[in-house]
Amino acid sequence: MTKQSVRVRVPASTANLGPGFDTIGMALELYLWVEMSVSDRTTINLIGERVQGLPTDKSNLIYQVAEQVFQVAGVEMPELEISMCSDIPLTRGLGSSASAIVAGMVAANSLLGDKALSKSQLFRLATALEHHPDNVGPSLYGGIIVASWDGQDVHHISINPPSDMEVLAVIPHFELATEDARRALPDSYSKGDTAYNVSRVALLTATLCTGDLSQLKFAMQDRMHQPYRQSLIPGLEELLLHAPDHGALGIALSGAGPTVLAIVDKNSTRKQELEEFMISTFRLNGIDSDAVWLKPDTKGAVIVERDIKLADLPITLSY
């Protein structure tokens, strides 16, 4: 190992974007920071309320994935001191576990020096852990990722987010485990619903590649997962139907939810109207929520300078 310490910053992600179930994801400017150092004993430091309650022993996910990277590289695992802080809310559909997987892998890989794995190897390892590539891909590479995973290999294309794109994430004040959201899905789909989603994924991909966002209202429609998760997220059905009437170019459940994400033209004059509609819709269904305006992240996981203490980093979300 040529490095003894490293700090990484990894973005949140939103997956599916409506019809792109387990296939399309986008990185967002909410971040997890992880500092990893070779030490004489393993310690896990949790900084800030967002990460409180996570394991502080070797069962911590970041330690676990670091261990896997060392194992694949054929290097003996050292004892590690790991510090982490985050402004990505847990179990809200913004890829918190994927960002942790990527952060642990990228940090450990940096410590390996000339034994380091390639980025594509890290992507494959991360996807194998998550079982789908649409969160770990954007967190690793940044931007928009369209990817496929067959259980063995992952293939992807990166798309630069359109320059006029801005994102409104409305985050309810309750958690929804991905496992619970997946249990709501059927075991099979009709030919009609399958064709519906295939056409929307094709339109969505073309829309994102060309930057012509005028078709997003239709391109982000879905029959594969959102209709089955509406009972888990009161107000979701109304938001999906009517947010375009209040200025959203397109709207979708973010990942497995419960966060709902609207894509907006950054120059729109209806941002406040849209935010108020989405917040009030949740409130009418007995749910408090926070609205956060975000830009797509285009850098993905990066090594950052150690010129500021993790405890002094700005945390975007306050609830």
C-alpha cells in the first residue's frame, strides 16, 4: 500500500426515473464523505445525526465492502479507522446504501496503490452487492447511467445530464425499506404493461441523450413498479398525475421511495408553485416532508483534500 489515509466524497442517486426499473439512475448533489486510514485497530466514527445508529464495529457496511476490495486485490486487510458523515437521508430512495458501498470500495481501492482495481471492476463488485446497477453506477461515475446486469457482468453507457435540468426532491418524514417496496411488486407482468414500459424507457433514453426535455411527462410514466407502491406512499398517485400541471417536466418515485422526484427546467417560473403543490399533497395525506432543490452531480466518487474536518462539512438537509 502506498497510501495510509484517504478521504472520498460520493453523491446520492435517484434510480428508475419512472420506467427504467433497475436500469437508469442519476447522481445528485447530496453527498456522503468517508475518511479511511490504516490504523493499529479498527474504529468507526459516525459524525452527524444522519449516520447515527449505524454499526460502529466490523459489521459496518463501509468496512465490509473495503474488506471485499482488499480480498479481491489479494492484499491482507489492515486494521482501519473509518470516519463518515452524510447529508443523504437513509432509506428514503436516494441511494444511501449504494453511496456507502461505493465510498468504501473507492477509499479502500485508493489505499491499495499499484494493486488497485479498475473502476469497471469496482462497478461490477458494487453491482453484485446491490443486485442492480442503477444506484451504484451514478454514485461511482456521476451523471446519468443506463446499465444492464445479468448477475455476472455489468454494461453501461454514461449520459451527461441536460444543462437545463434541475431536480426537486420531496422527502417524506418516514422511512421505506427497499425490501418492503420490492415485496409490493408482482411476480409477472402482462404483455401490454411490458410493452408500455419498454416504449417509455426508449423515449426516456432518447430524451436524456438529446437534451430535449419536452417529452419527459410521457417518458417518465411507468406501469412496472410505481402503481404497486402507491399504497405504501399516500399521495403518490396524485403527485404522479398532477405535478406536470404545476410545472414539472416529469415526475417519478425516486428509487423505491418514499422520496418523489420532479425534473424541472432550471429557468422555470413555476418552481415555487410546484414545491408548494408537492408539499401540500403529502400534508393532505398526513405526511410531513421536506423539499430540496438539487442539481445532477457530474463527478461521481472523488478523492478530496483533507483540508477540512468532517464535522465542519455543510449538511444540506436539516430534519
